[in-house]
Amino acid sequence: MTKKQLSLEIIERLKKEYPDADCTLDYNEAWKLLVSVRLAAQCTDARVNVVVPELYAKYPDINALAEAPVEDIEAIVKPCGLGHSKAKDISACMKMLRDEYHSEVPDDFDALLRLPGVGRKSANLIMGDVFGKPAIVTDTHCIRLTNRMGLVDNIKEPKKVEMALWKIIPPEEGSSFCHRLVFHGREICTARTTPYCERCCLKDICAKKI
């Protein structure tokens, strides 16, 4: 079985296993997802979802958050860790959205990468979830699982994993595939315990490079 064939089979099986898999960060506007994904660095999505309502209650739109003192943002987001650097990035990002993009999140990958605190993972998440465009989000689950399954060969650098996956994952499947990897990585193909291979829907086709 080629990597392309393997990827298509994995996609179909994960669709059946996790039909409703979606982004686990809560948001109802594009700029809020930008904020949340920055806060999620080295922090759980669950904790971010608990913290951000206070931020949005105090600063309900891009302009309000752009005007907010960095120390006020930091005081609210501190429970997510790395509060100072995250608050600085969020403030600078909102200012750039206000000043250069008419307080709208751009639907262009390269434009997203220009925003403070936004890397390839975040930009892909926005492109896929907000704008419905082809995207591959190489978070820790994606990197771990695609290596274990044999879709990529001992590649740990996020961008290199992304580029390898673009060659074998249909563009329209990339975003939802990565969301399903998150669910599968949390429930079955875990990082901190021995993976539950006996319960895995992929056990007969997985390379099991654990």
C-alpha cells in the first residue's frame, strides 16, 4: 500500500470513528480564534476556553482589544502560561488587524503569517476552520500520529511534516483530518501512556512506529 492509499484509508476510518470532530477551541468570530490559538501554545484548549470569556467580556471586539493595555491583557490570560509574551502578541496582532486590515482577519495565508504570534499552524487553522480553504494543521498530535502510522518517515519538524502530508492528503480533507487526529491522539494514540492499539480502528494498517 502506498502512502497515498494508506492516507485515504485512514481518512475514511477516522471519519467513521469521529464523525463530528471539530476545532476544540471555542470561538464565534475569526479574530477570537486567532487569540485562542495563540493562548493555546503550551496550554490545553480546555483551559483557554475557560479563560477567554473574561477577555472578550472586557474587550468585545478587535478595536477594544487593540486599545487595551498589554498588562491588562496579561492579567487575564496569565493562567494560560507565558502571559507576557502572549499578551504582547495578541495586542500587536489586534493593532495590525485594525490598522492594516480594516479590523478583519485576512483570508490569505501569507497575510496571516505576517500577524504577530501567528505561525504556520495557526494560519492553517484559520484558513481551514474560518475560511473553509485547504489546510493542514501540524500540531503535536498530527506530528506524532502521522509518524506512528507511517504516513511520514521520522519527520518531527512541523513544516516538513506539513509539506509531506500535502503530497498525500486530498486538499479538501486536510483540515478535518487534522481535527480527527487530535481526537484520536487524545483518546487512543496517546503520548504520555502506552497507546491503546487494541482499541484502535487503524490497528491492522498502522505501521506502529511507537
